[in-house]
Amino acid sequence: MNNQPTVIKVCNGAGCNAWDASDILRDLPENVADFLENVKVCEVSCLKSCGGGVSIQLNEDNEKIVKIRKPHQAMDQILPHIASPIRA
Ligand code: FES
């Protein structure tokens, strides 16, 4: 079993900040904690994938840089990449 935390890196470089990265950094840690354990949200500088929204990298995987254009949609866009939600 893998006990390593899932790491979500949220870029707060100039380009991503223009897409309201600070709103994602403010809300995402608490929103993620409501759904998942063992997840860390980290602020990082430029991920060198500028443009088209806030860049979010999952577990150091350059193939999994998600672009968030609307901060309130961050959870909807990130969750499918890091979890299989349990359906009631
Ligand atoms: S400023 Fe965010 S990827 Fe460059």
C-alpha cells in the first residue's frame, strides 16, 4: 500500500496568478480535505506550462498538468485525476 501523500502543486507564478491562482490556493486545501486524506496542496512558482489557466501538477507528473480556468471548478477538474469517488 502506498502511504505517500498525493501532492497537488498549484502554480502561483505571474501567468497563473492572472487566472486567480490565489483563489485556488485559498480554497483547495480545505475542499480537498473534505474528500480525501493524505493530500498536500503546495504553492509553487512557474511550472513552465504557462497560459490557458492555472497550472496544477499532480504528483510530479508532467503529463498530468491540469489547467484550471475557473477557480470554483478546481475540485471538479482535479478529483478525477487523483481519486475514484465512492458512489453512495
Ligand atoms: S506562471 Fe504558472 S506555469 Fe508559468
